[in-house]
Amino acid sequence: MRAVCRSLLLALVPLGILFGASPLSAGQIRGRLLLRDKPAAGVTIVALPHEMPHDLARRMARSGEEPKPFATCTTGPDGTFVLAVPAEPARSFVIRATGGGTRAVEFDGIFETGETADLGEHLLEPGETLTGTVVDRAGQPVAGAEVTLRAGAPGDPDLLVAPAGSMSGPDGTFHLDGASAAGNKLRVEQKGYAPVSEANVRAGGAHKPFVLAPGVTFAGTVKPLPGKSAAGVLVRVEGRAETRWVETGADGSFTIPNAPEGTVKLVADAGETGYGEQPGLVLPLAEGKTALVTLSPPSAIEGRVVDAKSLRAVPRAKVSVGRGASRRSVRSGPDGRYRLPGLAPGTYRFEAD
């Protein structure tokens, strides 16, 4: 696999939206939310620390806790909100909106503490109830399974789907609020079983049970680039559903539990020091066999941000790339240049403001 490095020159047109911050004062994120053309009252707005995809994957591999919100507010009767964000400590964050009878969403942007912005008006979608049952192959209920919901795409182009979660009870049933009428995606996982994902799930409760099959455990090794360490590389299986990431040991060895049977793709991600795939891997492996993934140099996107009219450099422009639910963001330097390294090969959505 060959690394692909694209260089982009981006021209920005000045817009009449205020983005500014004092390094010593708190920032304010303002906006107004509507629900079916009426004010969306009682919606909770939170600021969550932003995690780069690689950092998020490593936290999940180590079973770390999700970052806690560090600022919160609620929309008023007229749907407006003012989120006060402390300037210290300096960090990037995302803004999530939940509750109030709506679907969970995130604003499509990455912000910085101390930043002030008026996000304007945005239209939320009503949330519906989705219930179901998790069973094993014998039809017995599976309690304590983690169920993650991603509702259908919001109608507002400036909003992204945010996940919502639930756990199955002793009888295997689960209950989720904030679903869309159709187009929901559910992921179900429980220790000892292979994860299950299903798309295009409708709201309501008339669903066939989600059946979990026993997971397959297998071992393998990651071969790093010359002169690079094989320790701490993130590895997972991708197929009809993805397993959780695991980290390699000092010698590049790894063990993945709870993988699905059948043909899958094995992925190894070492960030800026390499990326590799082994497609067509059939599980379970033959007795005595192990998997091997060889890393290649990762891709990167770099370029320069300039003013559309004067062609002068635009410093501190926010440059972001997105792929699926993950996003990465950097600020352009004094000369307008930016670089987003350590990207897996593929197609990304590219934005700057």
C-alpha cells in the first residue's frame, strides 16, 4: 500500500460571522434551535473535549472512560442558548445537543476554549422510541449488552448524528429514545460474543431479535516500517461489524477476542508511523496459524489557506477532514500552511473556516 499525500490550496471568502476570542476571557457559543419550525425548549447543550480518531481508538482499546462535558446549558422557551466555555485549560471541543424530544446531534465543527461564535438557527428532528431484544443463538436473552444508536442523517447540513446508548435488561430487551422514523443504525456487543451491526432499522418495537453468536479469538503480529517500533499499534477486525481496537505488545503481537466468523478485513493503525490491512482473512484461522499485517507509510493532506481576493495567507483557519463519524482538525500556521498526517487511505470530506 502506497502513501498518498495531497497538497491543497484553499481560498476563503470573508463571511459576516464573528469568530474571536480573548486568551484571558471565557468564550460564548450562542445559537437557536428549532423543532418542526417551533422553538426547541429544554434541549441540553454540552461542550465535550475533542478526541482525534487515533486517540479515541486508543482510549477504547484501554477501556477508558468517555470524556466528561466541561460546560453545559439548556435552551430556553424561545430555543436560544448561550454556552459559556472557560478559556483555561486550552483545549479543542465539540458541541452536542440532546434531549427535549429530539435526536442527538453534534454541530459540524471543532471549537477552541475561549472562542466566541454565533451559530445562528438550526433545525432539529423529533426523536422517536426504538425498542428491541438481544438473544443468543439458542434464543435465550442476553443481559447487559451494549446497544449504540445512530439515527438517520439530520436534515440540517450543519449538524451531524451523535450516538445514543442503552443496555439490555435481564430479559434481553432495550429501550432507546431519539431514533429517526427510519434509517437508524444499531450496534450490539457483549463480552464473549461477536458484535452485530444492522442498518436501516425503523423506529418502534416490531423488530426481530438481534442474535449474538459466540466470538472467535485469534492471534497475530504487526510488522512495522524499518526503524519503527511495533509496540502500541492499534488493531481490529472490520466486516459486517467492527471489533474493538486492541494494542500490540512490544514485539508487535496481538490477540483479538470476540471477532465474527467468516471473511473479514484485519486493520492495523500506527498513526503517523504506518497503516496496514489484510483483507480476505477467514476466521477462525486454521489450528496453529496466526495473522500478519505489514505496515506501509500512511497518507497525509497538506496545503495552504489564502484569502480568495488578495491571496494573502489566512492564519488560524480551522481545517478539518471527515470520514464517516470521525473527524480531524488543525489550525493553519502564520503562513496559512496546514498538515493533517497519519490518515488511512480513503476518501475524506474536506472543510475549512
